[in-house]
Amino acid sequence: MTCKRCNSVPKTNYGKCKAYISIPIDELFIKVKDIIGTYANVISIKEDYLEVEVEDFESFIINLGADKKLFEKEKDDINVLPISYADVLNFSAFSKTKTLQKWVNTIKSKDLIYILCNKKLITLFQPIINIKNNEIFGYEALTRGIKENGTIMPPFEMFNLAKKCDLIFNLDRQAREAAINNSAKKNIKKNLFINFLPSAIYDPSVCLKTTTELINKYNLNPSDIVFEVVETDQITDINHLNNILNFYRNKDFNIALDDVGSGYSSLTNLAILSPNYIKVDMEIIRDIHKNRLKQAILDALISISKSIDSKVLAEGVETKEEFQYVLAKGVDLVQGYYFGKPTEEPLLHL
């Protein structure tokens, strides 16, 4: 069984087609009906939806989405289903329904759609250093996209766009797979840290199937793979996340919590999730030698790590002073520009 949601990229170039507009709010239904009449031919008016003929679907969506008579919140209450004249309106077709706002976001995200359709993701590797012996312990795999014009789309832009147009499942899967494929090509044998978004995984046995298959394909040792929970995804369902982590643990993978100290990592969450690695947020590390509050946070995290048998990794170490401070405090691992920037060719020696 494979996840259709992870493998499909939405089509937007329907051209001349029919569009079914569903609006559950009576007042908004009347308002939208009047607005649409200026952009398209309303074929049929039903109790809770409109059947509309449009000359060009993308232009129709952009015009409707930009209409000043519509409030931003209302765009999330308008559902749009495009149907090509060659297609049949049936149950499976309804999976293409999106809110007006998501259609607008999707059409405006053509660079991201190009990247996903053409698998234009690259992986950069940033070294992680064992502070005890000053040797490379492993690498974090960091994703970038290559747009059609050849320029780079940074990860925060890609993932923000993906969330807005419901492509987060696809992007997260492709990023994980690219990390594994590219690390195998570079013959990386050390610990590989791979980011993932918990909200992009609804059923680990389905959503992570291709990821685990790739790891098996390259005969990688599961204990050398560290799946890293990205903090920008904000934990909202601790039980769901723990279910995902248990899936990984049962297959002998390691777990890291990213950006600890920046928001999600209450003491309770750390105790429940019990990660192998605690990655201290770079904002905590920045100028830590000058800031007593940051120092107290690091002390607390080091103390917690010992009680749950986790290693502490200081992220974003950029200066000699920051390094000397975390070294003196006894963190286990460090990562940052002071040691090496993310590169396509992994740094082999310090």
C-alpha cells in the first residue's frame, strides 16, 4: 500500500473547464454567485453549489481570489472542484477539491510544483562533530530546491509554500528520499540526521514505507540513521508523534528532537519522547558565553539529557567563544559554521 497523497502533485492547468463551487454559508453563497457572474458563465445553481463554465481555470481562480469583495477568511469557506470536459464527475474526482485560498496558493507556487514534479531536490551535508575527540560524528542532511530558472529555493520557503497549498506530504517524503539517495551516492557511512515533519505522517506504516525501503535498498545500518523531528512543525499531538517515533525505534533507528529550548520541549515532552539526541536551538547557543539565561537553559537540558540517557548537540556554533563555552559545559556534539557549512560534497576531515 502506498500513500497517494504523498505521491501526487496537483494539476492546475485545466484550461477551459467546468468548476463546481461549494459554499456552505448562505450569505456567502449569494455573494460569490454574484461575483462569479463577472468572471465566468454560471451554468447551474443548486442548493449549495454552483456549476460554472470557465475559459481558463488558473485565470478564473486568480481573479476570484483577488476580488476585493471577498474577505480573506471567506476564501477558506469556498470549495472549488475543477473538472475537464474529458473527465467524468465521480467519487474519485472529489479528491481534487480545494478551498479557493489553497487553489490561489497552489497556482502561485509553480516553482515548488516544478521542483516536486521533476524531483529537483538536492541535499547538502553539514558535519556534526564529536566534541570528545574532535572528529566528524555524522552529518545533517539539508534540503534545497532547484527552480526552473536554475536558482535555489531555500527550505523555509519550500516548506512554507508546501503548507499553504497542501503539498507538505509530498515535499517531506521527497526530502527524506533525496537525503537517503544522495548520502548513498556520497558513500556516507557515519550517522545521518534526516529531518521530518510529524504532521506530514498520518500513518507511519504507510507514509514511511518508501523511506524504509530505500534504507534497505542501500543496505544502510538503521542504527546509523537519525530521524530528526523538526521544531518548526510545532508539536500539537504528542501521542501521534510518539507513535511515529516508536515506529522508528522498532526498526532500530535513532531519534533526535530539533531546536530544543525554542518552544516545544517542555520537560514533560522530553520525558515522554525520550530522544537519543537533544539538539539545542541555535538561538540558545548564540552568544551563550554572554547570557546567563541561555546558560541556565543549557545547564537544565544537559541535566535532563543525563537522566534520560540522551546526547546533547549544540546547534549553530559559529564562534570560538561559543565553542569553548559549550565544550567546558560538557555537551556531546556540536554543529555550525565554526566547523563547516552545508555542502553537496560532505566534509571528510576537520
